[in-house]
Amino acid sequence: MNIFLYVCTAIMFIIFQASFLNYFLPSYLSPDLISVFVIYVAMTKSFREGVLFTLFATYMLSLNTSVGFLNLSLFYIISFAVARYVSLNFYTNELKYLFLSIALPILASKLFILFWLKLGNIIVFAEHFLYMLSETLITAAAGIIIFKLFNLIDIKTGQINLESIVEE
Amino acid sequence: MHNKILGKKYKEMIVLLAVVLVLVTVNATHRIEHQLRWYDKAIVFMTAPVQYALTSVIQGGVRVVDNYFFLVDVKEDNEYIVQENNILKNRLHQLQESEYENSRLKKLLSFRDRLAIPMISAEVIAKDPSSVFKTLRINKGEKDGVRISMPVVNYNGVVGQIIRVFGDYSDILLITDPNSEIDAMVQEDRARGVIEGLGKDNCRLKYLERLDDVRVGDVILTSGMEKRFPKGIVIGQVVDIKKKRFGITQEVTIKPSVNFNKIEEVFVVVVNQ
């Protein structure tokens, strides 16, 4: 995909999430599309491009949520960094790898959010964690489909694909 | 060679995280309600109509299915009765509130006066894309008289407050958002505390003293102390209380009276800024 398509995808993901998914589904059953986007650019784009796309998606998201751009960027940079680390070190072409490589960065980032929010008492934290786990698993499952779709577009348009990051 | 590349990448990553961390620390001192820049407004100006259209199509589709395929009249009657019931409940709470106030000979506004508070009705056009943070976007903005910090209510009680205003749209920070704090009081005991969102469907009442006589089922109202929310609007009900053997406060969980999952219309209360 070219830059324009990435930008459009990020915007459409946010609109779709805010208007469609959150209308029909409770948040713990709704996939986090922006995380999928960030993990995809972390795994397929160069470091600088990936960071820029992540910051762009974060900025767009900050206009739709209560958290400021800088705080949000920290959450998604964590996702980006974990996804990048996983893809650089443990890449295989298996489906379970793909599932884990989407789930782990999301979990890391969301755990950070919980600690950051200092949702002090353990019961609240446990409830949040269950919600978060459910959201992570659903996002990872949806992410596999979205990744395959993105990769297909990338291959068709001759852009970078999943393997290229390891060879970089 | 490969290790060199990897080493460089990790260094870049560490530098990036360090920079973001420093910026976040600086940013943490700022308030959530910030003035928007022209490009923020331009982006929302372009994206919000798409959100609005998408939500309208979805809501329209759901309504068509609901109203035309299943029990048209019964559905309408039921909705009317539920709405009426909610209004009456809210009136009842406010009347009780007036009684409490009268009994202590306070000179406050009467119930009728409260209803006379000017309000701007608005439709919800989008919800927060994240799962922990809770905001709503509505189809009324600066042009309609909406301003930052204005309270937002519906028939059931407090919804939240305005945190961002664009030309035709604005964003509401819901009371369930972890960044939200509202001064509140227990209707029966008159004990005061601060309602804080928990990022889920519930809130907690902070700074309530340990000896305050609060019980499950007690109604929580806005206190009016912070001069933002009018006094006596229902926030929710106490669903859980945890008292420790030590400490000076107790932990009280509140279930908001508004169902945020089904919210479609809200009222922005016009208060003098």
C-alpha cells in the first residue's frame, strides 16, 4: 500500500470503530483496529515510516478520545516497539505466530494503560484485565484477517510484505 | 552485520521511548480540556460528517428493523412509557432534593426554575474508539452555543461534560471515563465526595469519610459545589461499599443512572461561563 492508502486506512479504521463497531458491540467484544494498524506498520514498514504512521494514527485517535496525543502516542509506541521486537526476533510464517505477534503488543500496551491509570483496587484491575484479555483475543483474531488482506494488497501493488522486515 | 542493524534499531527505539516519556511527563501537567488548533478542527470538520452519516445509517437501519418488522405500536408505547417513567423518577429525586433543602431553610431554586435551565438537545454521532476511555461525539458545537466544561445530561441523569468543541460538533467526557471527576453528594446523608470514572460502566465515590452513613441503594446527586453542574441532578446509585479497618475514607462504587451503551440523545446544559 502507498502512503495515501495507509493514511486513508487509519482514518477509516477510527471512523469505523467509533461509529459502527462501538454501536453494535460492547467494547470488550470489539476489535481494536488502530492497534492492528500500528502492529502491521511495525512489522512491515521501515522504522521511521512505521513510527510516522503510528504517530499519525495516534494523532487521529486523540481527536476522538479523552486522552491527549502524547499519552496516547506512548501507549501505541509500546505496541509498536513490542511488535517490532517480536517480528525481528521470532518471525515464522505460522498462523499461531501471527496471532501471538498481534496479541502480545496489544496486551503490553493495555497493561501499561492500566498501570498508568492507577486503577488502584485489585478488583477493578481484575475486571479490567478480563475485559482487556477478551478485547485482545478478538483483536488478534480480526488482525489475522486484516493482515492477510493488507499483505495481499501489498503483494499486488509490489510493496513491502511481511518477510521483508527480517531481511532489512 | 545483522546484529549491527538490530543494535541500531533498538537504540532508535529506546531513544524514541525516552523522548515520548519525557513529553508525556511534561504533558501530564496540562489539563485535558485544551484549546484546539486549526488543523484539529479541519480534520474533525472532514471526518465527523462521515461518522455522522455512518451512525445515522446504522441507527436508521436498526430503527427500520425495530419499528416496522416488530410490533410497531407496542414498541412506541413502551418507549413512551419508559421515557415518561424516567422523567417522573428524575422529578421525584429532584423533589426529594428540594424537600431536604427546604428543611434546612436554604434559599434555592425551585424545581420549576430548574427545569427552566436552557438546554441544547443533541444527537450522539460517535463513541470513543478505545475501550478504557469514554467519550461521545455529538452533532452540536460552537455554532450552537456549546462551550467547554458545559454539563451534559439526559432524562436519566448526568452524562458528562464537554471537553472539546468544534464548529458543528463537540466531545463529551463521560462520567465513567477515568479522567472524569465531578463533585457529588449522597442524597440521604448529605455526605460529599468526588465521583471518578473507572473506565467501565461504573464509577467510584472518592473522599467519602469512613463514618459517613452511606448505604447500598442511596442516590448520588451533583453537589453544585464546583459551579459547573447544577445542584441535585441524579448521578447514580450506590451498589457497593467497602470499609477497611483502617484509614479515614471508604470506597463506594456507583452505578450511573444513565445507560451509556444505549445513549442516543443528550442535553447540553447552558451555564454561564
